Amino acid sequence: MPDEDATRNPVGPGFRALKKLIINADDLGLTPGVNRGILRAFQDGIVTSASLLVTGSAFEEAVALARQNPELDVGLHLTLVEERAVLGHEALPTLVDKNGRLPRTSGEFLRRAFLGRISWKEVEREITAQIARFQKTGLRLSHLDSHQHLHVFPPVFQIVRRLTRGMDNVWVRNPAGPWRKSPRVRMGRWMQRLGLNVTCLSARSLHGPRLPQMPDGMYGFEVSGCLTRSALEQIFRKIPDGLYELICHPGEDDAGTRTRYSHWGYRWAEELEALTAPETRVVLKEQGIALTSFALASEMSQGETV
């Protein structure tokens, strides 16, 4: 669990921090090694929430771990690419192959979508099934995001907005973030960030006041899968006033995770080291950042409206 001193603004009791940060670990349920890394980053580090992959091979183990750690916020990591769908080919003939596997990449998904080869009714059917699988765990659904951020693609965002409208205090990730080019960021990754910001703007402008609860933005995209201690500290120094989310991918660099997901190029153990290093807490305090969670953010927003 995050250290109590690290989750408060250091100015003193009763001070309402202007900078609030949710540190969310994606891919809970992906593999046992990722599960162990996320749990350690929560118990010994600064992670405050995690997103559960209900299609992951270690889903059941992840649910058991989450139940043992009720202070950990758990949300749904929607998956429309790469993994096996909850529903099969019979229910999703345009979305999955005959083995029930979703499109291999976001590029393939978007290409098929633009060509009109994906049924949005099927997409809604699968998203509904993933939400239902999460709800059957009995865990409180605190937030919703997605693998490769496909939930902000406007047709998908419309489905997500509709399905979450009646849910109490469910936040939806806002992947918009800083877009200025840095020498440390590869040009391809920077272009992806720019495209993601435009997509977010488009999705948000279509729905105006009917938007779900969303943080002010997101950090960590440019260094996704390779969040070093140095990169983490740089992010802390750039965070403005408001409520922001930092995404991360801690895990153990075990053979199973490496073998199956080596093509991602992630350095799970390096991220875990950065998220549990004592030095990162020092920078948090120096920058006056208060760690929070989606559940606490909901309580705060309700208190402000009373």
C-alpha cells in the first residue's frame, strides 16, 4: 500500500493539494508475472490503482489478489485487439477470427473499421460482455480504459459513454496529454501521441456535456513500457494543477511474460524498480503532488458538490 506520507501533500494536514495524481498499472490479469509486479508496486510503491484485463490468461489469479487488497482501485482494461474475445466467432463474425481472436493490432482494427468491415453492434456486444465478466467478480468497478486506448476512437467512445452512463462513479480514461516533441521521445511515438490527442478532442467534442467523468489528462504514453526512474521524476516535475493519471506497466521479467509478449518491447521489471524506489517519493513531495485514486477522486467531487 502506498506510504501514507507519500499520499498526502507535504504542506500539512487539511491542505488541499492542487496537483492530484492517480498512478494506474495497466494489464492486471495479463500474466502471473505482471500480476505479481502490479501487486508489489501497490504494496511497496506508489501505484494507487490497476486496470483488469478480463481476457487475460491470469485473470482469475488477478481477481483473487484484488480481493485480498481491497484498498487497490480496480478498473476494466477493455480489449478489442490482440487477445481472445469473451464472446466467440458466432456472436462476433466481423470482429474475431474463427478461433475467437480479436484483430492483431490497433492498426488492423482501425483499418477494418474505416473500410466498414466491423459491426459496431458486435463491438458493443463484446464490450458489454467484458463489463459483465468484471461485474461477476464482485469487485467495485472504479474506472474504465482500454488496450491501446481504442476506447477514445469516436464510435467506440460513443458505446462506452452509453454503457457507463448509469454506472455510479465510474471514471473513463482521458488519454490526452502533453504533445511537445522531446529529444528522448521517438518520432513515431510522438506522432502517435499527436494522433491520440486529436482523437480525444474529436470524441469529447461530439458529446459535450454528456461526457463521462474523466481526469484532466494522462502522462506516461511516450514512455509506455519503459518508464525509468529518471523519466518518472521528469513527469512529476511537469504535472500541472488538476487531476491527472499516470499509466505504468510494472511486472516481473519472467520467462512466461517475456516469451508471449516480447514483441511489445516492455521492460516490466525496470518499471517496477522505478515505481518502488524511495527517491520517487521524495520528488513527489518536492513537487507538492498528492497521490489519489479514482474512488477518492469520486468522494472528493461529491463533497465539492454538496
